[in-house]
Amino acid sequence: MSVLEKIRSGKWLGLFALCVGCHSGPAKISFPTVDASAAAAGAMQAADKNGDAGISKEEAVAVPSLVAEFGKYDANGDGKIDAAEIESRIATWSARGPKVVPINFDVTLDGRALEGAEVVLEPEAFMGDVLPKGVSQVGASGACGPTVPKEMLSKDIPFGMFCGLYRVKITHPSKKVPAKYNEQTELGIEVAPDYDFFNRKTIALHSK
């Protein structure tokens, strides 16, 4: 059973505490700080095409990570996301919990596990230049768990992602994966303290 599978099964809930000394990361993590106000303004500039100070579900396709969690950002339920809602949501990342979050999901292509694929989590441009990319390889079962470079984490927290909004790009060394999942990706994810690690989702890709 792999480390990721053990975590999912609930057997290693204390993983971070148990992994002391298991790798050579720094003793203390230098957490990046996202400027919530600037990020919100950047998201609006990227997606509010009609200039009505709100991002509709149709406009949100320009920012895949907002599509993925539209309901969490549309706090007042009016069907649009405004700058204040984005800024407020980002501000909760630091207030609500850990800044390094373990994430996991499955990746399939036409219903089959896309073993051997590389998954890259690339910060949305409006996040600024403070967040690193996260990378993972897809295993035989389809599972992956993107993480920032281990040198950026610590011996107590050996893997995970910094809170942020990311585009998901998936490629494979031998199988053709459509551009809409990589260079022109329509996939996105929010990494936040309320990420549900134990109820993992599936990113289902289709070759056509």
C-alpha cells in the first residue's frame, strides 16, 4: 500500500507528525503571502469581459480555478463573483487553517486510469509570483497528489500545496491528451484549508 493510499484509508491521519526526519527539508517553512486585494483585481480583469463588476459562470471559464469552486466564491448566491467575494475568500485561507494542504484526486482518460501522466498545478497569473508549481505523477490506480518541491517544505510537513488558485495541466509521455487539458487547459483547482482530502474527486478527461 502506497503512502497516498494509507493516508486515504485513514491509517495515517498523523502523517505529518510521524514524518519527522523523513526528508531533508528546512526546519521552518517560508510561507508565501498572496495579496488578496491584488489577486481579486487581477481575477476581475481576466474574466469580467462585460465590465459589470461581476464574473458570471460563463465568464469564469477564463479562470478555470474559479469554475471549479464557483459556489464557494459566490457568497451571496447572485450567480456572479465580485472582487470583494474573491478577496474575502482568499483572506480566509490564512485565518481558517494550515497554509500547506495535502491534496489528492484521480485522473482518468476515457474512463481508464491515466497511469504515467504528469500533473502540474500552475498558479493563476493573478496570484502573483509568490506561489510555486505543484507536480505529481499519476499512479496505476489513477491517483495523484501534487506537491511543491520538498526543499520548500519541512521535515515535519514533507508534502502538500500552498493555498492558492491553480490551473491544472495534464500531459502523458505516450498518450495524446487534448490541449484543453494542458496548453489551453480548462481545468482548475482551489487549494484551501477546507479541501476535502478524504473525499477525493476524479478529473475525467476525454480524448475527443
